[in-house]
Amino acid sequence: MGLKPGSRFAIDTEADGTVRLRPYAAIARASMGILADIAPPDVSLVDELIAERRREAKREEERFKPFTESE
């Protein structure tokens, strides 16, 4: 089960009242690829996310520019 000091776990209760203890690492492994079919194969979701964050940073920079410019 991967029980080690400092390991992080999720505790869930099932419909029948049983308790399930799962390491976060196992949850992450089971979830890998779950959204892989959403984006077209020629689109990099990582590149899309980076571009979106850069656009947002630029918008924030412009928004706060009046407060950071010296007079």
C-alpha cells in the first residue's frame, strides 16, 4: 500500500459505509491521461496554459501600471 512516515493519503467512505484509504500518489497515477482525449492531437495543452498565463500577467501588468510608475 505504500505506507511510509510522512506519506499523504485520502480517506473516502463508500456507499456501504466502508472506509477506503488511498495514497495520493496512487490517485495521481490512476488519473493520468483521464483528460488526454479532450484536446486535438496537434494542440499542446501545456503551451496553451503557458500562453494564457502570459496574457493574464500582461493584463495585470497593464492594470497596475498606474500604481507602479514613479511620478
